[in-house]
Amino acid sequence: MLRTPLLMAARSSVCRTVVEAAPGTGALVSRYVAGTTQERAMPVVGALVADRYVTLDHLGEDVGDAAQAQTTVDAYTRLLADLADAGHAERAEVSVKLSAVGQFLPGDGEKIALENAREICRAAEAAGTTVTLDMEDHTTTDSTLGILRELRVDFPWVGAVLQAYLRRTEADCRDLATAGSRVRLCKGAYDEPESVAFRGKREVDLSYVRCLKALMAGDGYPMVASHDPRLIAIAGVLAEDNGRSADSYEYQMLYGIRAAEQVRIAADGRRLRVYVPYGDQWYGYFMRRLAERPANVAFFLRSLVSKR
């Protein structure tokens, strides 16, 4: 019941002002965001790569002009250089939202986003790591996959994200389950209409399993993004059934969620990558995490009425 209002609030400037001013926000946000700056996020990365892998997201989306998009590009290129200098590039990559690098700017938005993504990919290649293109709401899917195809001409290692709640995704998984293709499968975190997305949990879970079967049976590199113990177990069975070695796929979880399970999976000899967001544009990401974990909502609402 709370998911739709929370996702609507994620796009509200009024709600953002209230949330950012709430006295309890900082403590809750810090559970899911590694810091408002790269300098604060880097020690988190250093600790995680001791036993896990990392993908870093410089938070931001829907930039308003080309200068803002370039600022995002500059942040990523600096991050990638610093990952290399710190010796983390072998175990840490970056995730990029194309809307943050210009995808929906008027006129040549897709062209701008493609060129900006190319610049980030060149920096990743120089650092010795990779890039994964994040997926946003369903209106971005065709554009994002089109840009992915263009990038893979020169950078075949660029990763894709597919969302199991979209009705089209099983077919997209079959199309992308090719040799060398890195595909992160998640459930999806946006409020989508029933015409394009499954709405019920059971339907989404069943779609996730169908998509996972296509990826595990293919020649690509599946990235299983889920915190659901049942889906994680199913992924392991499918990997074994398809004769996959431990280094031919990976599990992914969000920073701040099921940390003990992350450690357990890594200690079991399987690859576990942590999605680590950072930056001052945390609001939209934070609200989507609240929508996924309603237990945090009561804590957060209490903070709104607490004394400052």
C-alpha cells in the first residue's frame, strides 16, 4: 500500500524539502548511502573489497543541461582514476544512469548521453575495470539498450541491467544472453503501469525465475541482483544445472541490506558484488529503498515529528 505513494514522493520537490530537513533522515540515509562525497565513500570501498566486489553509483538522474551532465562525467572519471590509484579497480566497477549524463536533454540528448558514456568507458578501460548501465523506468528501456549496443562496439564488456517486473524482459534476457554479455537482473524499483509490468509479487518472482533461466542457460555473465533467499537459492541451482563455475556469474546486493548474508555468500566461495551509492543527490534513491523496505517507514515517520 505504501509503495506507490513513496515512489510518487521520490519525484516531488516538496517532499524532498521535507525529507531533507527531517532530523532523523541522516541516520537512516547513511544505512544505504556510503557518503555524500567520493572522499567519504572510498573508505567504504576499501573495506568491502577485502572479501567482496563493488559497483559504485555516483547518485544523480534527470540532469537539466549539458553542463550538469559533464559534471557527472567528470565525477566518474575522477572516481575511476582514484579506484585505480588505490588498487581497487580489479574488484570495483561503476554503475551509470544515462539520464544523469544527458539522455533526456532536449534535442540531441541520446547522442550526448552516448558520447558521455563513451568518455566514462574510456576512463574505466584505462583504470582496468568495467561499467554497467543502470536501468530506470520503462520509458528509458529502448533508449538505454540502444546506447548499450553502440557502446559494446568498442567496449564489449559494458554491462546491462534488466528488470524482471517488465513483461518484455524475458525476451530481452534471451537476446542479451550472448558470449561476454554482462547482465544484471533485478526486480525493478519504479512504479510501472500494468500494461507493461507485472504488479503482484508472485508474478514478479515467477518472471524473475524465467529470466534467470534464460541468462543461466546462455553464454553471458549473469549478475543476480536480489536479496530474496529463495531466488538466491534458485540461482545457485540453475548455475549448477548449467555447469557454471563460480566465476561465471555473481550475486549482487545493495549496500546496507543483508550485510551478514553478503559476507556468508562471499565466504562460501561465490562472487558477491555490493551496489554502493554515494553523492549528495541521494533523495530519489533513498525513497525507492524506503518503498522496497516498508519496515523503515515507521522509523522515518517518527523522525519527521521528532524535536530538532
